[in-house]
Amino acid sequence: MGKTTLTVNLAYQLAKQDKTVAMFGLDPNGSLTLFCGLDDPPPEQTMDHVLRSDFDGKYPLFPVWRDRIDGVDACLGGLPLTETSQRLVLDKRGSYLLADALEDHPLPHDFVLIDCPGTIEHLHVAALSASTDVLITLKPEDKDMDAMAKLLEWISATRTELRLRPTPKIMGVVPNGAKNRAMHRDNLGLSNMQGLPDIMRHMQIQLFPTLKDSAYIANAAAAGLPLGLYRSGDPSNQIYKKIANTIAEEM
């Protein structure tokens, strides 16, 4: 339960508001494909096709959940992106190819949600260059807290190095997978120790409500569905809705 789960659930919540959404999968693991209930596409119908200097504007978009809701499409990742990442390093405009594609060939969708890999690589640079906002999700584990600090440092340094204008801003942080454990309670500020709420307040970054560890969220993803279609009455849907509302209001 993490970034891809957040992506598909936010796409669904935005679609419920009659918004159109394109999801871009930049993860070589291809999690977005599974979580959307789609089959693995051929290499020429992945994001690898988009991240090329000769991209012709024909985005390989696949409709998602059309039998249940309209407005959501996905451009998928997968193993071909392993080579894509290496190619971006060698391309003179590798860091800007996704931004170039969206500028030269604008999509008709209201929102584009980019699902990035779990570890920082050159695909993240391309994603950041094409973004207006960044949403971070993490488990309230010590190692994830440390990773978030490093990610925030990387975002700040990369924005400056690439001189991105407008500068992508941090929309907020979404804690996920929380359990009733001492470490999680400490990091979520539920004990007397300084936790995530204090840190985010100091950094002036919005902290969204915590998503608790849930078998229903995991089962929904495995079924290729957002939680709202799998279990509409689950309280976690209200958190996804709140985040989607923030996205819609700020754009």
C-alpha cells in the first residue's frame, strides 16, 4: 500500500468529480498495470515510447474501469523503462523529455498523475521536470522517515539545479500503512515524542490524514480496482476524497 495505490485511488476520486485523469506509470515494476487490472503492454505501448526525443504525440493510453466509471486512462510502465532510464542519462534533453512531450503534445485530461519508482533514479528527474506538484506517501517507519528527508533534499537540489520554472511544490505528505505499534505511534505524533506532525508543521508542508494498514486496500489493488469500487463504504475512501479535493482546488 503506497504510491501506486495512492495514484489509482486519487484518479478514481477525481473521476467521481467528473474530472478526466491520465495516469503515467514510470515504475519498471509495472505496478500500475496490475492495480488497474490491465495486461502488460508491448514495449512500444509503454511510457518508453513517450520518453523519446522523436515522440510524435501519440500517447499509448489505455482506458481504465470504463465499465464502472468514465474519465480515467493510463499510460503504463514496466520492464522497458529499465533501458529508458539509462537512455535518459545519455540524451541531451533527457531530464526534460516528459515535460517536452506534455508541452508539445498537450493531453486533453484535467490532471496527469505520475507514479514514480520507489528509489530515486533519472526517471524521477524527468517526472519532476514535468510536474507542478509533488505528493509524498510513506509508512510511519524510521527508515521511511529518513528516506523522506533525503527525498525532500533531493527535490530541493534538483529544482535548483534544473532551474525549473514554475518550481514544482510539495503538495503534502500522506502517511500510509499505519499500525498500532510503538514506532508508528511515535512517528505519527501520537506519543510524547516529536513526530511527523511537528516536522511537517516546521517545514510548512501539509500533512494529510493517515491511511491505516488495511487488507481491503491491498485486496482492491490486487483485484485491479480502486478502493471506492471494491469497497465503497470503507472509511479510507474519505481520506482519498480529501486529498483529491485538495488537488482539484489547487490546480
